[in-house]
Amino acid sequence: MNLFLDAFAWIFAPDRLAGSVPLPLAIGQHLAYTAVSVLVAGLIAVPLGWAIGHTGRGREVAVAISGAARAIPSFGLLVLLVLVFGVLHKPEAAVTSFVLLAIPSILAGAYTGFEAIDRRVIDAGRAMGMTEWQILWRIEVPLGLPLLIGGLRSAALQVVATVTIAAYVGLGGIGYYIIQGVPLRRFDQILGGALVVVAVALVLDGLFALLQHLVVPRGVAAGRAPELRTTSSRRRAAVESSTT
Amino acid sequence: MSWVLDNLDLIGSLALEHLRQCLLPLVLGFVISIPLGWVAYRFRLTRGVILTIVGLLYTIPSLALFAILPTVFGVGFLSETNLVIALTVYAVAILARSVADALGSVDPEVRQAAVAIGYGPWRRFWGVEFPLAGPVVLAGLRVAAVSTVALATVGILIGVDNLGYLFTNGLQRRIVPEVLAGTLAVMLIALLVDVLLVLAGRALMPWTRRRRAARAPLERMALRAGGAV
């Protein structure tokens, strides 16, 4: 426990604001890499996932990709891209690897969000004369949003973890303190850096969890809330199937 | 390519080492997750607590977990034990939830039938509930196995030699084929372990061969399992 006190002393020492790598700068770098990577991955994966979810085409391919992606060692991919891009383009190489690692979760979030929608809702929209475009933007996107945010949440956490490792190739970020502390045997610095990374990851996770609750459309939340408290999911499913 | 051919021995021995380091956490994680998942499934109060804790554990980045575990468990920072504990923590984080989900997926009427023919709680769990939960547990085990094999490479950063050695060594010596070979070897081992698990599942649960085994839970897990690296 004494080590934890040392770590906290390290985090809150006035030296953390000075020196070659001030802690706020490292946290800023870490968050910037994460934000840029998740944003770029989102720009690629969200439209693709929505297209798969809306048309139902290419689903098998998407499932296979997200399955295979889990087997890719993120550290290996990072090192590979740094070598291929050349040492002068380290940030570009690193961000490319973060984007590649973030895409599968976001893709899965986008298309499973559409798939989870009750087909009757979409059929009702079509019966009322909605165009495909209206069905996409007024039904599928709002109803699929919570699962999409869930996908973004796992992607962001994965990137935060990979940025930590990326300190090994000299990218900066909070992982720098851990990597640099190992040969120096500075355990207060190693543990202090680790605790800061964990705090960043937990805060980010909490924010995404909050967002996931907030984006549930009001009508859906209103129809669901009382049931959740009174009946188990199994009984609810039984009730639903017996009414149809 | 010539680098790979010249160093097949090295790659082979690192791969065996890698596999050995992954098997223990998976077995430990599985054994720990069965009672933990059962407690999470059985009681409403513990369900929230356990699932929240394993969810939070899963958000901890691997390098940070390596740094925190030695302080908590009193193991050496640069030791294989540290890596094994960390990988076990992640395996439990995935498996405890899937065991809880799996037990929840067992048809309550089958459970009642088992009670009616006189199965006690212990025999009912091992003879009826756990086998029926098997396909969903297997889905979780496959996710845990593949991510453990990929994650273990980070162990090289705390001085544990496995296939991750090809990444750090390849970076220092700027040998692209070495890093590529390491990456592909990791993916190959992950695939191999996955195939072995599927085959073991077919042998142990012959009834799943006819029905299409639990796919939906596997995909739902794909969403959740993005977290740790």
C-alpha cells in the first residue's frame, strides 16, 4: 500500500507540471491520439456498418472481419506499420494502426444496432410510405444509436490501451512514464503512470456509458422503463410472443 | 523471407513458449469464472456487483495492469507470474459474464423438470444446467482464448519472452519480415486454439451439432470484447 502512496505522491508532485514531458501534456497527447483515431475509424466504419445493417448484404464478411481482428496482436501491428512507414512518419503509422484496430468494434456496433431493431417497426415505416432514406435516418439510425455508441466505447478503450503501449515506439502519451520507468526501476513513476492511464480509461468508459443512456430515444425509454423493474426478461419475452 | 527461413527454430520455440503462457491463464480463468458466473446468475444483488467489477477490470489497459498487479499481489514486475495473473484477470472478465449469460439461457422448464425428477442442486448444476449452458460458455471461451493469445505479446514489455520478442527485436534491428512473421504466428496460434475449442465443443456437446450453436451471444460478445489490449 505504501507503493500506492508513493505513486500518488508522484502524480501530484509539482515536478509533474515541468520537465521534458509534463503530465498534462502526456494526457493531452493520449486523448488527442485516441480522439483522432476513433473519429477517422468512425468516418470509415459507421457508413459501412449502416449500409450492411440496412441492406443486410456483406454481413458474413463483416462478422468474419470482426472475428479475425480480435486475433491481431495490436503491438505487432503497431511495430509493423512503424517499420513500413519509416521512422520519420511514426505518428501517421501509429494512428493508422489505431484506426485499423478501432474499425471492427465500430463496424459491429453500427450493423448490430440496425439488426436489433424489431422488423415490424421498419415494416410499419415502409407501410406509412416512408422512403428508404427516411427509414434509415428516422427509424434505423436513432434506434441503432445506443449499440453504435457501445461499439465506439469499446473502440475508444482499445485505442487508449494501444496508445499506452505505443510509448514503446516513442510516441509519447501516458505510457511514456511506464516504459521509461522500467529500466530506471522508478516504481513510483511506473505505478503513478499506470494509475493515470486507468483513470483516463475509466472516465472515458463512464462518459460513453452516460452517452449510451442519453441517446435512447424518449419513446423507447418510456415504453421500456416500468417493465424492466417489474418483470424478468424471460417473462417479458413470453408476454411479447403471446401477444403476437 | 530469408530471415524467417533462417530463424524457424527461434519462431518455433517462441511459439511453444507463447502457447504455454496462454494455456494456464485460460484454464485458471475458466475455473474461477464458473463459480463467479454462477453467483452472478443466481442472485440479483451480486449480479450487478460482479458484472460491474469485471466490466471495469476489462477497461484497464494491459500495460497499466502489469504495473498495478505487482503492488497488489506482491509478485515481481518483470516476471512471468505477473503476465499470467494479468491474462487470467482478462479471461475472468470475459468468462464470468458469459457463464452468467449462459446459465440464464437455460430453459427454466428443463430446470424445473430436473428438480421434479429429484436432482439435487449440485447434480442439477453439473448434470443439467452447465451442459445446456455449454454452447454459450464455449462462445465466451473462444473470445477469451483468441484475445489472450493476442494480448500475451505485450508481455515482452515486462521482459517475458514469447512471440512478442519478434516485435521488439524486429523494431530494434529494423527487420520487417521478423515483425510480420511474429504477427502472423500469433494469429495462427489464435486460429489453432479456436479450432481446437470448436472441436472439443463438438466432442463434448454432440447435441449442438444438429442445432446451429449459439451465434447471437458470440456476436454480442464481439461488441463487448473490444476493450483491453
